[in-house]
Amino acid sequence: MDILRFTTAGSVDDGKSTLIGRLLYDSKSIFEDQLAAVEESSKRRGDAVVNLALLTDGLKAEREQGITIDVAYRYFATPRRKFIIADTPGHIQYTRNMVTGASTANLAIILVDARKGVIEQTKRHSFIADLLRIQHVVVAVNKMDLVDYDQVVYDRIVEEYKAFASRLDNLVEITTIPISALNGDNVVDKSDRMPWYQGPSLLYHLETVYVGGEHNHVDARFPVQWVIRPLSNEWHDFRGYAGRVAGGVFKPGDDVTVLPSGFATKVKEVYADGQTLPEAFAPQSVTLTLATEIDISRGDMIVKANNPPEVTQDIEAMICWFSQTPMAERGKYILRHTTRETQAIIKDVRYLVDINTLHKVTGSQSCAMNDIACVSLRTATPLIADSYQRNRITGSFVLIHPGTNETVAAGMIR
């Protein structure tokens, strides 16, 4: 079975944790002792019903306030597919957590409270999903039970959301589903209370949405993580290069180039789990051996010569600032990109993005926590990179504060 990674996003009290709890509960994916513990906690808190949100809200502060603070990952499976869920916070001050949880997602569920409609946080999370190139978005109009399952309310929200989404440039598939996470309407099973809705339930859509074509199988990219030299009698002369294929396909006999040195050679063998493979493709973790002895180390990249990445020290990128400490003007940071690490300086802040209007705000040379900005950087050594739109792995990076080792920003190369 394949794996679908999806994230939930929405404003405070839109029901993200309750929705995940309902998915786990109705799909029979929780153990009896877990359910008993949630029932006991709900009774102790004085809740009128079993609070399924407690299945994901594990922090004491989350349970006290009834909000999500940290990213919570949950795993479950159905006969059709395995799932990894990232339950992300809704507060504005936790935007960085939403970016972290959504960075590896194939699909985003954006919850909208049927009573409130499309609000600032809905737009913020949609913009982040667009920025992170999430190609499948489900707009779940929640709490339909509180508006008497009114189709007019649902249609108005869908029209308002699609009007906003039309200004974004990457959301290629938008699916809208009216649900009630509290009562389970259209979450796992179709609801009899909304006969006017003819679409699938949320779980059926998650089971059947196609995400297999999201990896770049055209541009061959293999960042080297480790050089394997066993020095044993069995593997006396073995020299392999271990890593994860970031794009394209590698086969024995392929002509390849090692960057940044530029030396050309051929792929000799492809190994995984001690066995030879006929080919390797993203996102497999394999070991390559080459026909020529070349000095290769961690941070180098093996590519095919017909479609090489850009090797540059000057990059322009969109970043989300994570740190409570604002960006220093012309600040110097450590940049980590694939398996490569180098020093970098922020030369210029081109503009900040106003999430509500999508307008570009110029004139600032700093970023505060949760700001999203377009910046230009200069690195001490060349990066071997693609645009984030072309390859999410070779087009992304993080910035590290050299003094505290804090991750201060995540970036998407333009």
C-alpha cells in the first residue's frame, strides 16, 4: 500500500483535532485502552460528550485551553492506504508549526467553520499550502450541524473560498466537503442529514486521491549522504555512495556527472538492502557505485548530464521566519540544503507578504516570527539546487543560527 501524508489546518476551534479523532474512532484505528482514557478524561473535564480531540491534543496546555499548540503526528491505515496525519495549530503565532507539518504533506485539509466562513486564518493556511506546493486541498466546511445542514450556507462558503483561491498559482485540485466532525457526518460515512451533497465522504476521498505523480522523475538528483567503505574481506574494494534519490531514475550504465567537481562517469551498480536493483527512483534510499574512482563526499550530488541543476552562490527564496528573535539586517546564518551545509548571508529582503491581501510590502529589511518574505542570499560555497516548484527536496533549505543552533527559517528557492 502507498502512504498519504496529509495535514489539517484552520483557525482556532474549527475542529481540527476533533476531526482527526473522529477519523481514528470511526475507522476503528484506536485501541480500547486509548478510548477508555479519553472517555475518562472527558468525564473528569465535565465534557457533555466524549472529546475525541484529546486523542491528538496531548500537551497539558492543549487540554487546558482546548487548542492545538504543537504539531501532533498520528498514523492509521485502512485496507486501501496508509496515512500519516499532521495536526497543526490554528493560532497566528503558530504559523511556523503549520509550515513544519505541511512541508512533507501530499494533501492539506483546510477546515472552515460554517458559522464564520472564510476568515484570515483560512487565507493564511491556503497561501502556505500554495507556497509549499501542496497540490491537493480539501476544504472541509465543518460544524454543519450548527447551521442546520443548510446547503445555502455551504454554497456561499465554497464560492467565497474559490474566489480567493483563484488568486493563488499552485492549488491544482480543490475538493469541498460539508462535514460535522463532532457527529461524524461525511467524515467516514456519508451523512443522511445532507442529501443535497452528492460527493464522497472525507475518508473515501483520502483513500482514492492520486498522489503518485508528485515526485520529479525527470530530473535525476542524488545527494550523497555517506561514502560506504566496509574494508572487509567480502567487500574489500567496495566504494559506494549512499543517499536518497531526490528526483529522476538511475540505472546501471547511465552517464552521470558529479557536482560541484564536474567529473563525468557511469553508474556501475544500484544496491539496496544488500541486493542489486535494476533501477532506483525517488524517493528510494539506495547505494550507487560508479565506474570511475572519483573523490566524492557528503554534500556532493550525482546528476545526469542531460538536465543538470543550477550551481550557484546567489539564490532568491521565499522564507517563513520561525524564531522569536527577528532577522538581523544582513544577518549571517548556516544554510542546510539537502546534505550540504554552508554559511550564508541575507543580502536583501525584497518584500514581505500580506497574507490577507496577498500584497507585497516593501521597505523592511527584517522579518519577525511567522513572517513570510522574499529574500536574496549569498552562500559561501555553491549550492546545487533546483527551484522548489520543480523539486521540493532540492529546492528547500533551512537557516540555522550559528550561535544557538536554532532553526530560524525555512526557505523555498525561487
